[in-house]
Amino acid sequence: MKRYLKNFELSEEFVRNCLFDCLGGSPTRKSRWKEKKTIFFLAEYLMKWEYLHNFQEISNIKTIAYRLYNYAINDKEKLYPIVNYAAHEMFLEIKNRSIRLKKINYNTIIDKGSKKTRIIGSASMKQQCYDYVVVNALKDMFNAKIGHYQCASLPKKGQLFGKQAIETWIRTNPKKCKWFFKADVKQFYPSVNHSIAKRLLKRDIKNKDILYLAYTLIDTYGEVGLCIGSYFCQYMANYIMSYPYHYVTEMLYLIRRGKRYNLIHHTLFYMDDIILIGSNKKHVKKAAIELEKYLSKFFYLKLKLDYQLFPIDSRPIDMMGYKIYSDHTTIRKRIFKPANRLFSKVKGKDTMTLKEAQALASYYGYFKYTNSYKYKKKVKMNRSIRVAKEVISNEAKNSRVPNTTGTLSISTAK
């Protein structure tokens, strides 16, 4: 059995790079330097540094934060020394096993698309930085363990990736795609057992620093469950579901006349949404039963009772916001209705609000990758999207804050 991070040595430089990655140092990530959490996170470390070196309290944290915000707007390089000092302190916390984190704030929201009630966690910026440290350290393990057709919350593996995979399967090889099983894991995020998650990590990782950090983050989520909205948890969720994924794809088969026949021809997990596709109803049903037993025995998880097993020719595959047929793809009804109201409202207009522009941009992807040519022409979608892009672009250019008076010396921070 291969174990990861055997030769990995956590360093202050690695922690520093992860902090810059979290705050938007990577060109592929949105900058977070101007966020309130970031500013107060840096202000706390600046005040700590000043106290340790000058042995006296400095200005009120709100005053410091306001000045740092000005730097974030006009010259964020002046904030880099504070980040370096924060990385130094966080590195020592890991090494000394002395991490202290603020309690996560949870908010209950109703998902507009699925109408489901979800509890979203909002962790401190310090914890979010630690998320990046542990994920970046474990990236090779996650890439090796997580299955190819495990989608959601992974780079280049979103809704579009899953939709295109299903379309390819059912349209290029219909003989092996006759029966379809779809199920969801019941309350997956809130039901993840911490002991099992830690045991899996200990099994695959041989590095005490990273295990300590991962365990500490998991303990902040309460007695059970993962935190929706956490960068670390989105990888942990896929990592945990990789075990049932590989169980289905590698362990469920029959031996006939010395040859191996897989019960399932195609498998796709969209986080905790599971689809199994095969050519034989009995085989697909058997695979679903075995999967349910596996989830219950090893992970204490259950499938929802409203699972579906049906021939693909009888109805479309309703997954990831799309309705996928054997010859075309449309948009799920509860997504199309609000999108239709919005596109009809702005049809032919040269102006719109920022909120409308952002909503149009988010809905456009569904129409772009479905068979919606006539509808797009009817509501003049291309014109509306062009106006929406201009509104969003202008808003980004105009979001500036005037300079504040006063200076703050931080160039000597460690």
C-alpha cells in the first residue's frame, strides 16, 4: 500500500506560499486581499508583531484595518511583510502543536436551484489559510485517490464535465447504456464520521505535521460531519467518496468462463450524487445493493429512499441541472423558469442592474451548452449577455476607495 508525504518536510516557505495562494496569489484564483476577513486577519498579526517588538499597544484594530485596506487597494505589496510574519507564526503553531482557531459561524440557507435547506459554514481567514496548507500538501494524494469521474468542487470537473461524460456514454455506446441507477447519499456532509475520516488519512499519509493539521481542522466541525463551504472539506468529501467509487468500478464484477464482466459499465459521482449505468437491469440492481451495503458497513452512510432505476430510453437523465436525452440536452425545469423570467425582462434593453447582469452571466452557461438555439434567438440572449458583461466590467473598474490619510510602517516585519 502506497503512503504519501513520506519525504515531505513542512517549511515556513511552504506555509507562506499557501497563504499567498489563499489570498489570491495564484493567477487562476480571485483576489481576496480586499475582503474584510483578510484585512482584519492581517491587522491582528501586525498588532501582535508591533507589541512583541515595541512592547506597547498600537492603534485600535479598526483604524489599522482601515489603513491596511487602503494598501490592499493601491499597493498590496506593502502587505507582503505581514503575510510573511503570519506564515512564520502559523508554521510555529503547527510545529509546536498549538493551533488555536475561532469558532466557525454557520448560516442556514435555502438553495434556489434545488430548494434544499443547507447549513453553510464561514470559517475565519486563519482557518481558511490552514485549509490551503493541508490541501496543497495533500494534492498528490487527492489526485491519485479521487476517481476520474468524480465531479463537483474540483478543478475542471464541474457540471459541464459530468454532463459531457454522460452524453458521450449514452450516445456513442447505447448497447452498454440501457439501464440507469441514480441515488443520493442521505445527509452526506453532516453525516461524515470523524473517526473514519481520520483513520483513512492515517492509512494514506505518513507525515505527523500534516496529520496533526488535518485532524485539528476536522475537530473544528463538531462531533460529526464536514463543513459546507470549506476548501479542505470539498476535497475531503471527494476523498471519502473515492472509496465507494473505486469499490463500484473495481470490485463489482462477475466471472464467467474465466472472463471478468463488470456489473456496471459507467460510474459517475457528483459529490454525493451517484449514477450507475449498465446494460443489464439485474446487474445494475445488484451493484446498487452492494454499494448500499458498503456505504452502511464502512462509512455509516445511507442512500436516500427515493433512488431511481429505469431504462434510459424511457426518460431523460436529470442530473447536475441538465436533462440529458439520448439525442439532445435541455435545462432542468426549476432552473429554466427563473432564467426565462430574467432573460425576458431584459430582452432588447441596453441597461440593467449589476445584480441582473451577474444573474444573467451565471445562467448563460446552461444555455450555452444545451440545445437552446431557438430560445436564445427568441430572447436575444447574445445581446443581453454582451450588455451584462459590460455592466460587470464597468463595476469592477469603478470599485475604488479613496486614499486615507496617515501611514503605517510595516517594512521591518519579519
